[in-house]
Amino acid sequence: MEVYLDNCATTKPREEVIEEMLHVLREEYGNPSSLHRKGFNAEKKIEEVRENIGRFLNVSSDEIYFTSGGTESNNLAIQSIIDKCHKKGKHIITSKIEHPSVLNVLEYYEQKGYEITYLDVDSNGLISLEQFRDSIRDDTILVCIMLVNNEVGSIQPIDKIKDILRKEKSKALLHVDGIQAFGKVPVNIKGWGIDTFSFSGHKIYGPKGIGGLFVDKKIKLNPIIFGGNQERGLRSGTENVPGIVGLGKAVEIIEKNYEKEREKVKRIKNYFIKRLRENIELIKINSPMSEKCSPYILNVSFKYVKGEVLLHYLEDKEIYVSTGSACSSKGTEKSHVLKAMGLSSLDIDGAIRFCFSYENTIEDIDYTVDVLKNSVEEIRQITMR
């Protein structure tokens, strides 16, 4: 029996997505910039997807730009905004638990003389709006806060951030990393005053190598990649037509099934928590136990167990999980997210991230808990001698 619970790292593409991409690869392989019919057909498909995503996010289609994925989208937004606003100031606000594709680019600018304020988070992985308000300065040009944290699932109060910026009469722009939120939790880009918002295809049962960036039409950003002026000059390079079409198909299906799939995942997660508590001692649930958490993510610490060891025990039984962000899990550093939340080294060492999908079943959970129970007991017998 195979159980895949690493859906934050990547998801299995839907069959409909694969079929749509195969059709484009076989039939609609023209370059969208070409003037003949093949090129026109490819360009038409891109624009249809742009309109679908615009409708899904309740924004204008000409505010959607395609990229190679979430990392590029975050880099494009952050670097373009800094390039546009550097004369107005050199202060940026972010949180201590952002994804590496945000933190690492900000660290680069910190080395170039920019000043970064890193907001603390509480034990639920949530920022303090009071600390945020106190951090705003006259020279603040950018705020980068993720909507859903990729390790613990905490949902930040993005809806309040722009209100605070307006009350403080700040002109700072707001970039939101929406990669774990897109298609999984409610998003109100216009209502929340978000200026740029990144998303990715392979987190929503679409292909890898494709992502997108919403840029409010009131903002004119400078490109960081130059070439043939594709994507209205913001992101040059021949468009990944099969990827864009695959992303579009994934969004189309999520739009239809959003509530049904979300409710199913919520039931699966709650059942998993119940079974864990009933069967395994000395555990700590690190994800918020409230509506301020994505139903798709659950982070759990197993005391006196090394997370990496447990991961391989589960893998031997064909259960696939992770110890944290797939983009940083190969490093030797402990989770910066769990550290910022105040967890002990013992709890950080024993942390496992379970990420659910619409395909998971009660049978998957029962099997996983049984294997977890046996594995944890076996590892503890060795480590607690």
C-alpha cells in the first residue's frame, strides 16, 4: 500500500492535466511569438488560461504573469519592487518564517545595504500586528508576508496588513507568497490590498516548472530577466505552453471542486489527529489547532525520535512524508520555522510534516498511524536505552 503525504513538496498531477499537456505537446507545439497559425493557436491557449486564473483569483487577466514557478515569482516580485522603489527607502519588513525563496533574496539585499526587519511569530506561527505596526518606518518600501506557512500551515492575517499600512500613511508595497494558499484557502487579493501574489502549478496537482505572479495593474514593475519581451515585457523567454495549459487545467478543476475537496481534506486531517493522540504517546502538534491553519498541513513532533530516521522507517513501508520544506530539507540547519515558534531542540529534531490531498483516504490514515506507532516505538527503544 502506498500513501503519499508530502503534498506540500509537490502534488501528483491530475490525469486531466496530463492529457491536456500531452495534447499541446503533440498538436499545439508552435512558438506563441510566431506569426503563423501554430503560433497563434499557442498564444490563444495561453490567453485562455490567463483569463481563467484571473477569474479564479477575481482579478483582471492582464494582471497575471507566467513564470517558471514559485521561486521565480517571489524573486521577480521582490527584486522588481526593490528596483522600482530603491530611491524611496531601503527598509523592508518580513517574518522569520518565510520560505527560503523570500528569505535568501532578502539576505542578498541586506548584504547590499538594505535594512530588513524580521517579525517574530508566536507559538502558533503567527505574526503580531502590533509589532508589525511598530516596525513601519518612513523609508519602508516593501512588506513580504506569506499567506500560508509551508511547514506548519499557519495562516497570517494578510487582510489586516494593508489597513495598517494605510493608517500609518505608508506607501510600502505588499508582496504575498501565496504558494501554499493558492487553491487551498480563501484568498481575496483585491479586498486585502495585495500588490503582488505568487503561486505555483505543482502544489495544486499541476505540472512542475510553471508558476504565476499577480501584479496589481496600478504598479509598473521593472523586469529582472531580459529578452524577447514576452509576458508584456516583465518576464522574457519563450512561454512554457504545455506547463501553462496544465496549470490552467488544474485551476479549472480546483475551481469546480474547491469546497468538496477542502472539506474532505479537513475530515482526513482531523481523523489523523484523533488517531495520533489515541495511539502514540509523547507527541506535540505544532500546527495551530484553529481556523488559522491550512487543512492541508499538519506538523507533529515525536519526542525522542529523529525526524529523518522516522521518515525513512515510513518510506520503507511506502509512506511518504517530509521533515520540513523540500527546498531546504537537504541542509543541516534545524527548521527556522519551528525555531522561531520557540520549540525545543528535542521537538524540532522529532518533527514530521504531513501534507494531505483530495486523494487521501481513511484507510491511508489508519495504515499510516499503525506504521507510525510501531516505528516510533522501535526507534524509542533504541534511542532511550
